[in-house]
Amino acid sequence: MKRKIKELLPTNKPKVSIFFLFLLLTIIFTVSFKTKFNVHYDRLFGWHSWLSGSTIKFVNNWLIESPQKFHFVNYENPDSIEFNNLSEREPYISYPSGCTFFVYFFAKLFDKQTIDISFLKHLQMVCFWLEMLLFALFIYRLLENIGIKSEIEKTTAAFFTSLFWTWIPTNVWYLANVYFADQCVILFIMAFLYIEYESYCCKNRHLNVILNLVKVFLIFAGTLIDYYFWIFIFVAFILQIIYLFKEQKSFLIIIRNSLLYVLPVIFAVSVFFYQILSVPDWQNTLKDTFLDRVGATKSECSKIKYILKQLSRYFIDGFGLETNLKSSVLLLLILSFHIKKENTSKALFVKLKEYTFTASGIIILLGTISPIIQIIFLKNHSAVHEFSETKLSWIVAMIPIVISVIYYKSHEDNNQSKSSGKTRTTPFIKYFMISFLCIVFITGVPFSSKEYKDKHEIEVYDYHLAEILKNNTKYEHVCFSFSYFIPTNPPHELSVSQKRIYKINNKNELNTMFPNLNQQAVKLFIIDKKTSELTDEQITVQNELRNSNKVFFEDERFCFLELTN
């Protein structure tokens, strides 16, 4: 029996270990997001789900018309007769449109005429799964390169670290239920961290060429997705220069390596500017967006007190720290006492200094410094949008790994003397499990994750009217109502209906709202039978319209009138 169990455990063959690692992670990932963190694939709802709605809206515009028509720019409104030109359809250039292109690519790959929330959520769950596997692979290779030889140790640490990252509260909600640039870029961040690390460690010239080509592609694609990637690549660029100087590489090698970062960024930024040059007054739009996100405006949201309050609240909430935060002080005191007791504090700092600018240290610095810079530099954006905390989750998940590696390395001589030829493990796994259990206790994962998810599901939308519009209206229809409206934002209903509803106050606005309306337009007036918010005058007008115009569509809740006069 023991022999059979041993045969199932990871062997000294890395490929077998990685296979078991990926298999186990995939099984638990699938089960957990079908049970405890159940994803509702057919529902667009919950906090910040407007991000997913915007993605669907932008992608469908490209699918129905063509991205070339828009110069690959995102537009808020679907094609409809009331808009005389593209500018009236409200271009959205606050972000690059790489996220839209990413989803559009897969929609075309699967021959989709339009996409819905089900398609988007299935795609993002595949991305989430890949991110988890890339993180696990990175941890495995990191431990391998710093001298952890035991397959059990590497596999165990990679498994628990990547699973913990997946189950962090902010990730459970925002990487499984919400999708726009901030979520899309995580896949490219995880892929880049792994590829960058491999390129630092690779000694094979031909393999290094392949890694560099992949890296160039990731830099180009990531730059076109999210501004965070701009910060991320800038940090990577600086760190690789420091590393090459430390390794005493020639000036030509430093220039050559630097071009791998600079050229794809220049190309990507050029593509972005090609896109937005088609948009009138793009300079002021980008300027206003920039000033707003860095907190340089005079709004309440730009005040430092407000920003700090929001950031601390999001961090505590998004990482499950509210319940056990006070206990973390006790854990830190115990840890510091243990370090002093073993007289290892000096050794720890020596090893920390020694490893800081190694290949492993460089990548850990990259993953740590970049999100912190983004939070500080784009402070208003981070304070308004709690999903920015997902970028910090990598740091939190890496804490046990960093602590255990540094602590293990500071005891390296003792560790080797304690490890016999028969044992398959070293004290590293003890340090890791203690650190890991501490971080699990402090964050309350996965219980805090379930609470976080449930709290974020309370925002629900009704798509009944949106479905009617989608199935019954055409390009020439312009919809009005006294009681109902579908705006560009929040985009939930518009992402389904692909048709606006304009709320008016009186009958005259049927003609004055669009004074230059095309004569081919067909006006539809929508009556909500269950509303109680109309004035007496509006009720009278509504009854008159119903008596003098034909019914275009009607069910138990809504009546559509096709206006002829």
C-alpha cells in the first residue's frame, strides 16, 4: 500500500511533478468555482460588473461592424440611426483597447456574431485558470533555481501558494466575475513574470531567442491593454539594467537587451496613438483622464485623506484582514522573538542583501514594486476602484515563499547537515508551512473569500426590457419613454439590448431631442405598465399616444408604440 502511494507522489522527475501539480490545481480550481465560489455564467450582476458590460458592449460593436471602422477604438453606443457620425457614439479612450481586441480575437476564433456574459465569463475563467498555473510554474522554477531539490517541497509550496493566490477574496470576485483591462492584464503579467524569469536563468542560446520573442510579444500586447503594464515594464526595464551592470556585462549587451523592452513599447504606444488620432479632442480627453487618475483635480476623491481611507478599507476588505488583523501583531512578535532567540537576524539580512539582485530577487522585486507604484502614482484610480487591489495579491501570496526561502538560506549549512541521504525533504518545508498557515490565519482564506463574494453579489439588474429590444428593434428604431431609460453607462442593459432608450419629460421632446434625426427613423414609445412615477400630464399623453398609434410589441409589462404622428 505504501509503495502504491509513493508511486503517486511526485518523483525526482520535474515533468511528472509539474503534471501532478497542474492536475491537482485544475481539479480543485474547477470544484471550488462550481461549489463554494460558484460562478453564475449566465448573469451579469454584482459590484463593478459594469466593467464586464463595457467589454461586451465594445466587443459587440467590433463584431457587428468591424474594428477597422472604429480605428480599433472603443465606442460607447451601438450603431443606430440617431447618431450622425462616430463622434456622437462617444469614443472611449481612457484605456487602450487591447482588452477588447483580446476578447474579439477569441469571439472571431469561435465564429461568434455577438458575445454575451456567458462567453465572457467562460473566457475569463480560462484566463484565471492559466494565471494560476503560470504562478504555480513560476514558484516551482523559482525554488528549483535557488537550490530546493526536493520535488515534494517544490510541488507543495507551488501548490499552496498558487491556490492561496486564487482564493484571495479580491481575486475570487474580480478575476472570476468581472472583466475589463484591469483583469485582462493579469494573464500577461503572470506570463511575463514567468518568461522573464526563465530568460534570466536560461543558458541555452536557442531557447533564449524563443523566450525573448515571447517576451517582446507580451510587452507589446500588455502595453495595449492597461496602463499598469506601462509601469510594470518600466520597472522591468530598470531592473534588468541593474542586473546586467551587476553581472558586469558589456555596454553593447545592455543596449541590445534594453531594446527588447523599448522597441515593443514604442510600437504599442504608436499603435495606441494611431487609434486615438481619429478621435476629436483626444488630447484634452487624455489630459483630463490623467489628471483625474493621479489625483490632481479638485474633486473630493482627489483629497489625500479620502484616498488613504479608501485604499486602507479596500486592502483590509479585499484580503480578508478585518477579522484577524489584530492577531497579526501577535504573530509578528512571536516571529521576531524566534529570530532573536536563534540569533539569525544578522544572517537573514545578509542573505536578503545577497539575493536581492539575483535573477530570483529581480523578479520578486518586479512583482512587488510595480503594483505599489501603480497604487501610489494612479492613487485616485486606485481609491475609486477597489479592483486595483487584485494587483497586490501577488505580493501577499508571495510572503510565505519569500520568508521561508530567506530563512532557509540563512540556515543553509545547518539544513545540509540535518538532511540525511534518506530524507526527501529539508527544513524549508517547515518554514514555508509555518509562514503559509500564518498568512492563511491572518486573511481567513477561504472563508473570508466566500463572505467577500456574497457581499459583492447584491447588485442585481433586470434585463427583461433589454432582451425585448435586442430581439425586436433594428437600426432605424429610436426609443423613448416617460419612465424608463437605457444610458451608455452603467452599460449592463445596453450590453444586452444594443439599443438606447431616451427618457423624456413631455411630448415635445419626441421631436426636439434629435432635431436632425434622419427621416428614415422610426420612433418607438415605450410604456411601462407597472410604473407609478408618472405625472398626471404624462399619463394623459401616454393614453393619447396609445389610442392614436399602433402597437409594435406588447407583453404583460411593456407596450411599444410605433409613432406615426
